[in-house]
Amino acid sequence: MKALEKSRPEEGLWQVQAPIPEIGPDDVLIRINKTGICGTDIHIWNWDEWASATVPVPMITGHEFAGEIVELGRNVTGLKIGQRCSGEGHVIGTESRQSRSGKFHLDPGTRGIGVNVQGAFAEYLKLPAFNVVPLPDDIPDEIGAILDPLGNAVHTALSFDLLGEDVLITGAGPIGIMAAAVARHAGARHVVITDINPDRLTLAKEVVPTVRTVNVQEQDLREVMTGFGMKEGFDVGLEMSGSQAALDQMVETMVMGGKIALLGIPPGKSPVNWSRIVFKAITIKGVYGREMFETWYKMIAMLQNGLDVSRVITHQFDVADFAEGFSAMKSGRSGKVVLNWR
């Protein structure tokens, strides 16, 4: 089969011919139709410090996908040949306390497809049947291919009650933009998203017309708050940027007793004014991946009930042009980039 592989410990990916995976009794074989390029894939392409310490070579990368089931393991029930699907990219164990208590997304033995096990940038993917998420007919493949990052946005946004709340999102990348759409859909009163990249802020406005975008290099966030009639601060913060300056600004503009969900990953260690967080009685929650499988249920329900994130997909390329797709992602001027395999 055709696949995109990290074949050598250096920058880039290479298109190769790889064996079609052989599935086990509890697996399914999925024929891939579309895949999304993730920020993780950019790290692997660049072969940065994290990637070189984490990803074994050779490795077929990619973990955002939509396709259809073409083969079932002998123990698999509840799924059928030809069924359209996406899937959870975190492959868990069953022996940890977290897994045995049903908190699957917290299993410390989690492995990532396309990171620790062979991934979805290929014509076929082997996946545990447990991880399969069937796609309803009214969710197209290009949306199915970005459910993984949408799940990050949903998990982060729904960490706290949003109904009637004022929400600050720092970082207008695709996940931050989708989190703004989710916050609006969930009934937030004011939703503000900040960044220093004007292209991303323009895209945020295109995807979520009712969101307030703020370039913090050009505009004072407190002036925006005053314009909304906000006297005390934001109720909920969603930190998506990995920027220490953004987190500091978020802490300063939160209401007393505010709540912050952190998805962005700052590089290395960062200085934090913990006394400010303590004296403002702020709750902080770290977010990793998606809740298995509550996040998937909720985001599919929202998509079927009017949530529209389709405009966050700004580029689609044939897989033969995958290098152009990675270039678009690395430019900082794209939303989600999707590769078409068929």
C-alpha cells in the first residue's frame, strides 16, 4: 500500500510502499479516504527534540482520519464491512487503575497511532475495534478526518459550564477556533479569541462570525472587556497557544474564582506567578486528548445539531502533493489541511 513514512531521523516524510497491515482478532482494517495534518505531524516532519526522543523510525505517521471498514477480526461485533468511520487515536491498555475504572483517556500506558504505533497516513490502517467511531451519514469524510482535533477543542471547551459565561480563548489556531465555535454552540455569552497572527484571527471570524477577535499586539484586551460591559473578568479561559505571555494575560483578566482549561503546551519550563493564581482562587485543569468516549458522543451530537466547523478546513490536497500540504500547515496561514487518499 501507499504510505507516508518517517523513514530516516531527519526532516521530512517519504512516500513508500508498505505492507497492508495484518489485523488481529480484536482489530479492524480501515481503508483510508481522508486524513488531517496535525501539529504533532509537523513536529515529526521537523524532527524536533520531542519527535526525535519519542518516535521510533521507521514510522507511518498520521492519526486524524476518516475511512471505511474493509475487514473485521474474528472477535469483533457491532461493526460491519463497508461502515464509514473515524477513530480514537489513543490506543490504551486495560490494566491500569484509570482504565479499569472507566477513565480510559487517563491510562498512563496510552500509545498514539502515528507516533508510537503505525499510523493513518496510508491506504489502510489497523485499529482496535474498541477505538472505532462510526460516522453518521450526515457527517462527511472531510469532517470525519478532523474529529480528533475537534475532540481536543470539545474536551477543553466543555471542561467547565459555559452557559451564559464570558469565555476567553488564547490561540487562534484551528483547535482554538473550533473551541470558539463549541463555546458559542454551548451557550456562552461573550466569546473572545486572541492571537498575534492576523491571518488566523481572520479565519476565526470566518468560521465563527459572532466571536470577537483581538490581536493583542494592537489592541488592549481590557478595552474589549469594557466594551462588553464586563466589570470583573472572564469566567472561563481556554488556553490553546502554549504561550506563557498568553497564559499570564489570561490569569490577569479572569474573574475571581475563574476556571482555566489548558490544552496548549509551552516549550520547556515556564515561570508562573502561582501566588496570583492562588489569590484569585483560579481553578486550572490540564487537558490531554479526548474523553473516551464521551467527547466523541458530544461532538457528533453537536455536529448533527448545527455546529459548523467546515470552514476551518482551508486546504485539501491529493496525497501525492503531501509536501504542499505540510508547507501550508507550516506557513501559519492555513486552517486545517486535509489529504485525499482516494
